[in-house]
Amino acid sequence: MRTPEQMWDDADLPTRRLAGLALNPSASEEVLLRLLADAAPAVRMVLCRDRELPEAVVDAVIEHPDRRTRGFLAVNPHVDPAQRARLVDDPDWFVRCHLVEGPSVRFPHRPRPLPDEAVVRMIRTYNGEEPLGNYGFFQQMSAELIRSMPTHPLPEVRWWGVGSWDRLPPDVRAALLADPDDRVRERVRVFQRYEDPAWVESELPARPCHARTDLLLHRALSRGVVDGVLTAPADGDDKAMIAGNPSLPADVVALLAADPDPEVRERIARRPDLQPAERHALVTDPHPEVRRAVAYRVDPGPAEREALAVDPDPKVRLAVSVHPALTEEERARIDYEVPMDCRFGFRSVSVLPQPRDPEAVRRKALSGHPMLRREAAEDRELPTDLVARLAEDDDLGVRVLLAQNHPDAPAALLLRSFLEYTGPERENLINRPNFPHAGLAALADHEDPQVRALAARDPDTEPATVERLTRDVDPDVRAALAGHPNLPRPRLAELLDDEELAHAAASNPALDPVTIDRLLTTDGRGPC
């Protein structure tokens, strides 16, 4: 079976024309249904996977005899998840597996969740043919469903809820321990084993592997396992692994605080149970990574903070400069350097978030420290007055993080951020709800091709400019402008015969009905 990439690579010019027509926003429902019924598999792939679809077309896709066609709808990120959920009882395991996999979206974004009732039905009815352990399946669950799973009325769902055992409160744990369902209780016992040092010791692989790493990092360790790592480690990283394990005995924490390996000391410095004497010794550690770990802690006393504030390493000074115990005056006296080579992108939100403190967020937004204002800028619930303030901040990171994360980021901020920020996830800015369209034609001669391509979003870009940009040196600019409705008709007809741009040209909403009909009746091969 060919992969989607192979299907597209093998598509000839007529097929690419019809695939472009499948994405054309002016294509009628009748046109889309004809493509679904008669076009090549690559065209159906694009139609069913890469655009929103009218309900009548969704109806036809669900009844389509080709399972790959239905499978493309199952992973379509553009349609309403309730439309994809209609495939939950598809007779073919191939389609159901694609529904489990879900749409492909770039991390840290998540696809829109499936309806809770669809997820519950999948949990109750799917068997080994549909691998529900797929990460994509979990990504399609709503936060509300995930939070309700440990106490859900259905045992199959509670079984899934046991997976968050480490984060469950005592009363919920107690209820699951006494659950009337055998499978739920058995799953609880599986997770309880990880809290049993004797069981962990009996299961610990002797050689380095993923299982050994997981047990040493996260599970309850017996004294025998700890002593074995100290005296005869299976790998050079073993001591660093156990250094952050919550079950590590206090005497071993003290021992590893003086370990010759700086990575081990760094992990010890991050432990919440670090004693004052050990912490104080690490403040003067010769390795800056260790001192930086101490600086990020909440518990260093005034004398330790003063020492860290004049540390020779700028990253250590930066770490302590954001300490919550410092006043704004104390922060200002620290000679810190604000990093600019950062990822200013979208911040994912945990399905089990910590309680929000609006006053703490406000203090950060009003702080003189750019790093604290950056933290505030990521808050999606930031009130209007703070949004307006941070939108004019003199720090690029603050502005871009606000643009990337706040649902009401103003249009001027979004455009400014796109023009000034060239780092990871820059392209996400143009997909924010308020990104502007008007006036972008003025950027048609910009030296940055990603900026020139913005002219394709402006409905008032002059036809001559559109045509010129279809000949741009950058292929993405050429493709973007080939779909602009102001493209002169002769050039549009020319591009329909262009191997590179025929796909984009056929998606142009200015394509006239006669040309559309000719493409349909000739399977994309007719003279254009």
C-alpha cells in the first residue's frame, strides 16, 4: 500500500489539477461530490483530508466504498470532530485505526477533541485491532473527560483513569482500590507495584535499556538497588538517574551532593527535599549548571541569593533574578542578561492544570523583569488591560509570546510579531484568529520571502503584483500567489499547465465555471 507521500509524488499533472480543484473554496458541493465519486485516489486524499467539507460531502465520504478514502476523513484536522466521529463504527478496522490515530498536528498543539461519547464508545467497543494505546488517541480526549475518568460510571473508562494514579487524591485512590470491577482493581495493582521497592528491584534489568531508565528515574527504589548503583552502576548515567528519584534516602542525597559528576550534583540541586546544608554547599559549586539549578529553587535564603546574584556565570544570575522572594529593586540590582535566542511559541496547557493565581500573573505582567513578563504573556486568561500593555512591551519575547498564546491578541501585534520574529513556530502567527488581511500588499517587495507571501492574504493586492509574485524566486511565494483571486485570467490559464503551480492555480477561487467543468469532464486533461 502506497503512503500518502507516494500517492502525491506519483500524481501526474491532470491529477494535481483536480486535487487543486478539490481545495478550491468556490467549488460547489456538486463539484466536490463528482470528485469524490470519479477522481483518482490522490484527489480523494486531498479532498477528504485537507479541507473543511459540507455535510452532504461528509455523508458521501462515510458511505464511500474505498476504505482509504474514509480513512483520510478520519484524520482530517479541518472538519468538525463530530463529523470524524461518525466513523466510530466503520466496518473496516483500517478506518477505525485512523480514527484512533487522529489528525496530525505539530507539537505542542493538540487536535480538537472528539466528542466524549465517541471516545467512550471507542474505549468500550474497540479491541486489539485498534491500538488505543496510540498517543494520538489520548490527544483527542477532552480535558473534561480525562479528569472524569478515575470516577467515571463505566468501568472501562475508570480503567483508563487509573493511568493518572500518581496524581490522584487519596480518596479517589481508595475508591479505585475497592472498585467492583476486576480489571480496574488489577490495573491499580499494576501501578501499585511501581511503589513497591522489592518489586522494582526484582524487575530491574541488569543492562542499560528503557525499562531500567524508567525504574531508576521514577519508581520506588530499595536500598539494595541504590547501593548497587553506587558501587557497580550498569551505565555511566545510573547515578544521575537516581539523583532525582523521590524515594532516594536522605543519606544518599547528601552523598551525591558531593559527587564528582556535575550532572549528578545538578539533579540533586533540583530536589525539593534538599537540606539547607547541602543546598548551601551547592551554591559555590564549581560548575555553573549546578549553581543555576540552586538559583531556580524557591528555598535559598537571603545569603544564598546574594551569593548567586553576583555569580560569575550570567545564566546563574538570570536564574536567581526571577526568584519570587526578590523585590523589584533587588532584581534591578542584578546584572542579568535576557536571552533572545529562545523559542517564542505556543505553550501547551496541561489537562490537569495548577490553580491560576490572577494576582501573581498581574505582578509578573507589571514587573520590570522581561522574563517574568514573558511568563505572564503566555497566560491565555490575561485581562484586557494587561494584553494592551504587553502588546506594546519593549521586549520581543513578551510581544511574540502574547501573540502566540492569547486568543484576543490584536491584529497589529500579530503582524508586528511575524515581521520581527524569525524563530521556531513563526508560521503559527498567521493562523491566529486576528491576523490581518488588509494592507499586506505593501509587503510584496519585502526581502523575506515569508513576508512577501503575505500579499496573498490581502484581497486588494493589485493584479500586476499578484502576477509578478507568481514568478518570484521563492517557490512558496509563487504557490501562495497562484491561488490569489486577483491573478489575471491569462496568467491563471498559463499556470494550469505549469507542472509546479497547477495544483495551486486550480485552487484559485477565481477559476471560472467553464474551466471547472472542463477539468471535471476530461479528468483534468482537457486544454485549459
